[in-house]
Amino acid sequence: MSSTSVKFIPQGAIIQEFLVGPDSRNIVLSFNTAAEYRSNPAHFGATIGRVANRLKNAKLDCLNGTVYPLAVNDPPNSLHGGIKGWGAVDWTGPTVENRVSGRETVVYKYRSVHMEEGFPGTVDVSVAYTAYEEATEEAGVTKTVLEMEYEANLVGEDVEETAINITNHSYFNLGGGDTITGTRAILSTADHLAVDPTGIPISTAITPYPGITANTPFTLGPATPEVDDCFVLDTTPASITPDTRLSPLKTCARFFHPTTKIHLDVFSTDPAFQFYTGKYLDVAARPDGSPARGPRSGFCVEPSRYVNAANVDAWKGMTVIRKGKAYGSKIVFKAWQSETDGF
């Protein structure tokens, strides 16, 4: 299903194409056929859930008064919803809606049953995509905009609560080369969660990220900076609710490639985002003609809740839902081609 310059597939409610500029350059890593996503080891474009990022020691420590063991697919932790997370299942849809903005919205839905991948409770989840072109003050320049809205609700009588943390896992390559080398970046925050060698926060402290200054440009090189960390936009975890959709959109990061002149801005209502420079990418060439993708062939900006929030008492309020209380968030990608770098 496509809308303006964006194309999706039902498996994982995946973003398969995000086309930018007069030459319709696809800036997300993808496969040419839906079948190739079945064995996608890197979550290209996928909707990630039930819980994005890592859960310490592959368990939910205390929900419904119970400890729930989960799949150990990123030893010793559980990553991105388990062995077959939401990015690998078939969603229902798309259905087309005309929302308040008057723009066409395509909606995908999925029912995650009780104890799927070890997670408690049956959850109904939806992702609504609204894509459109946005005019700018620069002559002949328009932005390709993709708005994403996530909603999840606990249904049925199995349990009273569950944990949710949804994001999109698109890899971006703005330059069209084999790697992201030369991409200029600005992160809107340098606050981050310091982690242990397995990617789990070592404490509840929020500290400055070494080598990155908020709102200050830096360039992604062939090997550095090497980043796979959770940056914090909202440093008041006690005030963060499971449904952030009514919160103002916050800028996560901005990017520009000087060769293609392509820009990308990422916004979200989430309190944090994972920035990943693709160190572990290792995807072989595919029978459908999709090329091999090696380390640093794409970068990710994954708006989300704090890492391992469901297992940290001070953070649980942002990710644990009960019956009658929805989980919700919004993410917006804006991309365009312009000689003006804005940096």
C-alpha cells in the first residue's frame, strides 16, 4: 500500500519506501519483495513491539505479581519483542481513513495474544500512517512527511496489566553510498542512559553523552562515532504517562548529506530515542536483487520509552498499561532535498 511517496507492506506494518526529491530517492534500507522480509535479521522498516529495545535478563520482573521469562535473543537480554516480534508478523490492513486533517490515513492492526513471546495479556495494537507533501518557503522544495500514530490496548480477562513500548525501526541512508559516511547530524539532546556492556542502563541517572553536544553538528565517519544508545528528551520520568499522543512533538534529531543534499528531521511525543549507527548490520545480498548491507550502511532513530523501563520501578509508569488505559505515541519523519543545509 502506498501513499504519496511512502510505501508499506502488511508484514510488520513495514515502511518499505520513503521517496525524497525530484529523483524519488528511497532513503530507507529495504528489500524489493515482501517475501525477503520474512528472514529479515535487521528489522528493516519494521514496527517493533511488544517491547522495543532490551529487557534485562530476558524477563519482566514484576507484572501482575509475577515474573515472566522471555526469549533470550540478545544474550542475556530480550530484544525488540523476542524471536518473532511484531515486525515479523502479518498485520491486518491497510484500511483507509479520512482523519481530522483531511488527509488520507492508512491503518494496520494486530492482535497480540496472551503469552505471545512470553508477554502477558492480549493486546490490540494499531499503527496509523499519514503521508503527504509539505510546502516550504524555498522555491521548488517540498518536504515528504510521514506521521505515525501508535495505539495499544489491553483486552480480555487474562491479566490486569502489561508492558508496551512501540517504535519504528527504519534504517536511513541519505547519501546513497555503501555507508552513512559523510552524513551530518544534530541531536537535540546529549542526555542519555549510561548502559552496561549488554545495553542495559546501569542506574536511573541521566548523564551527558561523551563526545556529543546537544544541538551541535557532527559528522558520521567510516567508523566513528559508534553509537547505540538511548538519548533522553524528557528527564522527568515520574510525569511520563503511557499515552503521550497529546504531548507536543519534540525534535529528536536532524540530518543532512552534502552530496545528495537530502535532509531528514525526526520528531516524536516519546520521552527518549535510540540512536544507532548500524555497527552490527550484516545483511547478505538477496535473491530478489536487494544488495548486501554491511556495518554502518544505515542509521536508526527509534523514538521510544526508556530502555528496560518495565523493570525499573521509577520508570514503569511510562510503559505499563492497565485495562481501560491506552498506550499511545506519535513519530514524524520529514525529508526533503535542498541546497541549503540548515546546519
